[in-house]
Amino acid sequence: YIEVLLKTCGLSSFVTDHLCFGETQAPKSVTIRTLMERNRLKNVVYVGDTQGDADACRDAGVPFIFAEYGFGEVPDAKVRIARITDLLSLNLSEQ
């Protein structure tokens, strides 16, 4: 479904790689690290909308940004956005 989402939302040109549980059969934290290693990424953040996303980021050692417009709740999220365009105004070097 990732491919359909990217195409439908017009984000395909912005996303160069992705993985899902169906491909890895591994915990989300492992999948995050796999994507980082595969693409030689060092300074990343993860935008998610559930406590499971936040927990996976903690386990992977990746900063988490909570998307308040999503499906879940992350009461202890340090960084929150109300809409995707809020990412443009974040100063992530302070996180």
C-alpha cells in the first residue's frame, strides 16, 4: 500500500526508498535502521502518529516527530506538528 499512498498523494518524487513489515518481517526499529544503513543516512527524523512509532524510534536511536493529525496519541512527544507543512518551520538542529 505504500506505493499507492505515494502515488495518490503525489509524494513519489520525494521518497526514494521504503520498507514495510511485509518485506522485512522485523520490528519497526530494525526496519528503520535497515533503511538508514541501506541509504547511508546519518541525520534523520521519523514523522509518525502512534506510540508504536515513537517506541520504534527510541529503540532505533532516531528522533521522533509526532503528527497530531494522525491516528494515535503520543502524550510524551517532545516535538509535534499539526500539519505536514509545519516541518518547514522546525529547527531540528535544536532537537
